[in-house]
Amino acid sequence: MDVYSQIARIESLLETKKIDAAKEQVNRLAQDFPDLWYIPMFRSRIALSLNEYAEAEQQAQQSIAVNAENAYTIYLLSVAQYNQRKYDEALKHISLAISMDPNEPQFYALKGQQLLKQERNEDAEFVVREGLAINPDHEGCLNVLALAQNLQGKRGVASDTVNELLEVNPESADAHTNAGYLALHTNDIDKARTHFIEALRLEPDNQWAQGGLAEVIKATNPLYRQFLRFSIWMTDIGTQYRWGLIIGLLVVIRLLPFLVPFYIILLVWTWFTSPISNAFLLFHPQGKYLIQKEDKGYVTGVFVCLLLAVCVSLLALFTGESSFFLAAAGLAFAAIPINRIADSEQEKKSTFISFAWAASLIGLGIWAGTGDATASSAFILVAVAYSWVGERLG
């Protein structure tokens, strides 16, 4: 069998998801043509099919080292990096792939998905519309478009897009995932659960569906459900109005100092609801399977911090020692940055920023306790800054 026949055979096996047979055929090809750039490219595709993302990245880089002109291999590299949360690198490489081959809509779909992960929803919509200009029926671009519209609060047009996708392909895991998020964002928890479960039946490794089902499980807690609705509303109003609201609240509490405790309660609610709910997943019969492998350590750390905070608080109440209250506050605050590290591309950077924030907040809190007005203002400003923009700095 000549080289082109072998390559066509491997392509066919990968398309039909016969991974073991494809792997065997690639090994045969490597024996006959050891320096062929197709070999690491195929091995990258196989690794992606097996969720072996570090191996997929390595193989894609080997293929690029031999042939740097193949846009599809760079696309594979971007997929592998994205799934390892190397978001900046992934976005750089998919942009390069598009510049090399601007007529492949799947590249636009991946870039749109990556932009959504960075909460650049308007940019994501613009990018996938470029892909749809090439192929108006491209399912990947349409799914990203629907999700981008939903996350911008354009629920009507997003619903139309999702319904059209489900009519065309009712077996689409991405379409059911989109329908799930639409239902979740309109507070229809039961409908959201149905769609997410169907998406995971069709595609068990779909991370968007896993994350959606985790949100559904957490939303069974009334406190978290209200937090979710508040978060969705804050997203819907847009960045410009969000900052206007934050600045407006700061002005109000400066003019009406008696409202400061209520504002602090709002901040604490937004800080701790998510960590507590994530820790809750550890003990839920289905929720524990929805925690990503790489996140399990962080979620466990959140639970340990919160549990120790409660125990030390009880000890403080029993003994009356103020130092125990401070220790309990430190443990509780530590749970917040640990909870936020998991979604960060650069964990060390995020860890430093998050714990520096927690330490400064505790220090300012102690200083504010002396009655210093400057310390009180600084405490509020630091709290607000990290609550709304801190997690993006990691």
C-alpha cells in the first residue's frame, strides 16, 4: 500500500472513531516513512480523541517542526492547549491557523469558543459570524453563536438558533448543551437538567455540559440559585453598566455610611456562595463526578478551609479569644482564592494575586477595626476590586 493510500486509510479510521485501528495503522506508516510529518499529526489527533492533551500538544509541535505550513496541525495544537487551560497560547495559535487558512469555518468555531472562555462574548459572536459567512450551516459556529448571544442576554435570537439546531440534528450534544444553558439562564432548572443529561448521554466528555449540570446541581440550593440569577443579571447588563453600578454603589455608601454593613453582606455573599457550592459537589452522588480531575484538589482544599474556619469559629466562641476569630476569618478568606485558581491559565500567578488580596483584606479589616476612616475606605475598595476584576488578573 503506497503512502497516500495509508494516509487515506488512517483518515477514514479516525473519522469513524476506530481509534485502536488508526493507531495501529499509524505505527505501520511510521515504519515505512519515519520522517513523514503526517505521523505526529495523526498521533496528535489520536491523543485528542483519548483526552490525552499534553501528548496531543507534544505530537502537534513535532509535526509543526517538520511542516510549519499546515494550518490544521496548528489548529490541533490550539485544541490541545485550550484543553490544558493554556488559553493565551491556544488563542494565539488558532488565530495563526485562521490567517493561514481563512476558509475553514471550524477554525472560527474554536476561536469563538476560546473567546467565550475569556468572557469576550461580543468578540466571539463577531468571529463565528465570519465562519458562518463561509458556511451558513456550520454546526460548530452556530452553537458558539447561540451561546455567545445567550451570554449577552440576547435570549430570543439564541433560542431561535438553538431550536433550529435541534430540529436539524436532535442528536447534537452541543445543541442540547446550548438549550440547557438557555433554560438555566431563564431559571428553568428542570428543563436545563434534562438537556444537560441528554448532552452527556450523547457526549460524556463534553466539558460545557458537565459544567452546566454542575450548575444545575448547585442551583438546587436556594442560596446558590439566587446567586446564579444575580451573576447572570450582572453579565447581562454588560461591562460598561456593571462598572457604573459598582461605582454608583461606592458613592452611595460614602454618602450613606449606615449602608456599609449591607454592602459588606452583599460582597461576602458573592464571595462565599460559589466556594461553598463547589465544596457541596464533593458530597453529591452525581456532583462529585462533575468535578474535573485537575480541579478536585482545589475543591477539596476549599472544603478543608471552610470546615476549619467553622471549627475555629466555634473554638473562638467557646474561649472568647479574639485571635481565634482572626484565624477563622483567614481560613475562610483562603477558600475564595483557592476556589478561583482552578479556572486560571497561570496557577502560580493566580495563587499569588488571590492570596495577596486575602491577606491585604484581613490586614485592612484589622486596621479598620481601630476606627480609621482611611482604612475603612481602602478595605471597601480592595474588596470591590477583587470581587469584580480580580479573577481576571490570574
